Amino acid sequence: MVKVSVLVPVYNVKKYLRQCLDSLAAQTLDGIEFVCIDDGSTDGCSEILDAYAAQDERFRVIHKENSGYGASMNVGLRAARGKYIGIVESDDFADAEMFERLYDVAEVQQAEVVRSNFWATTQEGSTFWESCAGQPYNRVFCPMEEAPELIMALPTIWSSVYRRDFLAENDIWFHETPGASYQDVSFAFEVVSSAKRYFIVKDAWLHYRMDNAASSVHSKDKVFCISDEYDAIEAFLQEQKRDKAQHIWAAKLFFSAILENEARIAPEHVLAYWKRAASQLVWAKKHRYFDHKLLEDPQGWIVQRVSEAQQKIFLAEGFCKTLRDASYVYLYGAGKVAKRMLQFFGMKEISVTGLLVQNLAGNPASVAGVPVEAWQEASADREHDLVVIAVTPRKPEVQQEIFFQLEQAGYRNVIVLTKELQEALA
């Protein structure tokens, strides 16, 4: 009998994969299987998975063409044979007793879901993260009756086990969208909103890696992932004929998520992001799913957000155009702000002739290949060349002093990097 099937979605994580698989091989639970879904990896993960499967019959490997996280997880769910389902991401790792402890609790409590906290892990070590703080511990409860706010908690779907027949009976699957972006949102919502016997333990056994550089949302395909998840949740609620309270919680979760994720959207896609969100919030309000206490006028609020985004885009585009039109561009400063500006200019293919400083003492000879010069001795054409004051906007008095110093010395094209401009360029 297979007690727990652990799903391991894998895509190009060779750096961390062996640590993950070793932690699974060390699990103390008898009757466990590891269903590894290789989503078309190209970095050697496929060969590593096959090697583990050849040495340990508990490992089952499914190789497939790349189709994204949600599709991979659904392949794993269909292949799983265990009474319970667990999840371990392929760049994370688990303590040896994790699934034995979760399984034992689930059996004793006859729970549909058993959830735990987790360890936030970096190269420096692991820190206990109480993601379930404030929720009922160590007893069975129905979330929608006693703790519906659990819907708003971080969707740590990999710190739990789920009874497989519970998922099947409630038709709970992953939303199949491209890539690996936020597909845990709808899955976590559907689990919490469906469970009648939910159990949380305070312990933590899963080590969630915090220092694996995640992809930024720069792809057009990922801009609408949160909106897609909300649509998936709404479709689920309507198919399941759930009550109004669950629709209200879904809209509240969506509102929180779109705010949180705005900063991850590339500037050129922000307007489309908010326009899509606006139509969904207005729809939710029309059906009385959107809590007016959160936002009295979602449509007006969205227009304001779009307006602010437009202003930032216009500010950033105008700034870049001004720099491209200049014969030569200099930055005043050679510190952190100047370094960030050099990176930004590199992405925008804007060349910088030199970095100007008050004096050379204590400054490097160059930064990222750009020479550092004392501004009094620089070869800049003070009448025509452009200077950007790249020191922190948190010190406006310093910026003012530099600005007037340059003006008095004959520099006629000086731009101050204000807080608003820096935010527009972020």
C-alpha cells in the first residue's frame, strides 16, 4: 500500500536537485513514493532523476514536454497511487521525518488536509516561519466555518498532505497556465474552501529556499497570471455551486494579490495589467462579491492606478529620450545610486561618458568600465552635455547643493534624480 505520493515538479534546477532528492530518499515513512515530473528540463536534471530511479524503486520519473507547472502537477496527481498527496518543490528539501509525521497525524485525526509551518532557507541557514500563526492548532476544524481568513494566508501548498480522494471528490486540480507563476493560488483556495476536516501542526519540516533567484514577470504571457487564477477560482466556485461568502473571499484574495504583484510587472505591461484587473473587480462588485469596505469605487480606483502608471511610464520614457538626444551623458556620483543607474542605462542602451565626483580621493578610478573624474577637471562640454545627479533622493539638501554648484560652474543641462523619477525607473 502506498501511503503518501510526493509530487516533485522539476524544471532546470540542477544546482539544487540532488539535495532535494537526497532528502526524499531519507524519508522514514514506509510506503512512500516520489513522483518526479520532468517538465522538459535541458540542464541535466533528466539524467539525475533517471539515476535516482534506477537506484531506488520509490522514485518514479515522468518525462514530458515543457508545458508549465500546473500541467506538470496535474500529470503527477493522475499518476499518484498514495492515500495522501504531498508536494516538494525541486529546489527545496525536507527533513527525514516530514511525511511520516504528517501521515500519522492525518490518520489519527482522519483529516482531509494536514498543514505545517516551514523553514525559510538561504545559504546562511534556516529560520522558522510560522505561516499559520493565529490559526487553530492541533485540532480538526472546518476553515470556512471557523477560520475563513486562512484563504488569505501564504499558499504554502508544499508544507501539507492532502487526502487524494478529497481532492478527487471536490474536483481540485491545478490551473494549467504557461510557466510557473502563481498556480498555487487557485489550488490553495480550492483546498481551504472545500475542506471540512483541516488540521494544522505548529512544527516545520519543509525547507523552502528563499535565495533561488526567481524569474521577474517580464513576459507578456505572465502579466495576467493572477487574473487567470481568479478566473479559475470563480469557475470552480460556480461549478461547485458554492455560497456567496466564498465568492467574497475570492474577490478579497484577488484584490490583495493584484496589489502585491504590481511591483513585479514590467512597466510596459502595467497598463494592460490594471485594465484586466479593473474588469474583474467591476464584475465582482456587480455581483456583490466585492466588499465595499475594501474599496468603495473599484472602477474609479483602477482609473487612478492606471493614471499613476501612465505618469510613471511617460516620466521614464521622457527621461530616456532626453538622454538619448544628448551628445554626451555624465552621472554625478559613483556610489550605489550611480551603479544602479549604470545598470538601468545598460538595459536601455544609453551610454555614459563619465562619472563626476567632488574629488577623486576615496573613489575608484572607474565603475563598470566608466571613468570617474573630479567634476572641476572633467572634459565635459558644460554648455551642451547632460549631467544626471545620481545621489540618493533621500538627501535633497545634498542634491540641491550639487545642483547649484554645477549651475554656477556653467553646467547648463542638469537633471536631478528625484524620488518620483527613481520610482518611475525602478
